[in-house]
Amino acid sequence: MADRGNLTESELINYCINNDRLCQELLYKKFASKMFGVCMGYANSKDEAKDILQDGFIKVFSSLKKYKGIGSLEGWIRKIIVNTAIDYYRKSSKDYRNVDVEKATNIEVESSVLEKMDAKEVLELIYKLPEGARIIFNLHVVEGYNHNEIAEMLHISEGTSKSQFSRARSLLQGWINKFYPEYSRQKPLLEP
């Protein structure tokens, strides 16, 4: 066997498919930190994020033979992790707290605010969002899904997705106004 530290991605995948535990550990270590960050965007706690990460990597290893090498391996793993988080959310979610789109405040902030803020500060604000709003905010802003796609994934209406996103925007705006008043302006925080 080749030196496991110098394996190509393709070789690493093949060894993982053949249940080589050392190579599975190498693959896990290569992506776990980034994927844990993804999980934190959807989880209510670090323990919940760890559960999502573990379940996600179980799915990664059981599905790895389906990876065709199209697109990046990281992107493929990320999609599985996000889908695992969505599944976890759907199973644990009993109720969505909705806000009518028409009633949601449209307070605005200069788009450069988020650029000026430290990434840790932005993540802390996002993590404070109520679960439903946080999940939809992450799916829309971070993952790039549209509201129709989010509605299908979460088994909700498109209006619910839009209202939860609007709620997330409104809450984030309020927190930015409170903690970063020097950045508050009459410009959009994020376009709907």
C-alpha cells in the first residue's frame, strides 16, 4: 500500500470504500472541521452539531461509492452534511414560528457591515436566530437555495420560507443596530 499520508484523493476514496479505517479517519480529519462549522449553522448546540456531523459522515462513508468525481469532494460531502442537518431539523421540529412577510420590518443596513464585522461576530449573531429562521437563513444565504427549493426540502410553504428569512433579516438588523450602530444606514442588509 502507498504511504497513506501521500494518497491522491481518488486513492483515499477507494481505500475508504474498502473500509480501510485509517483512510476513513484521514478523510474525516480532512473535512470534519469545516463540516462542523456547517453543522453549527443548523444546530441548537455544539452537542447537536456533533450528532449531525457524526450522522452525516456515516452517510458519507456509506455513499462514497456513489461519488463520481464530478465537482469537488468537499462540495459533495457538504451537500450530504447539509441534507443531514435538514433531516435532523425536520425530525425534531414540531412548530414553525411564522411572521407575515408584510408585517416583517424592512430595516436596512449598509451591505459593507458584514464585511467589516469579524466572521466570528457574524456567526454568533446568526447562531442567536430562532431555529426556523436560522435554518432558512443558512439555506438561502450560505447554501444558495431559493425559497421554492427550501420549501420543498423542509416540507413548508414558500411563503413560510420567505417569512422566516424576513424574520431572520429583521432580527439580524436589530442586533447590528444595537451592537454595531455605527454601521446602520438605510441600505439593504440582504436582498430577499
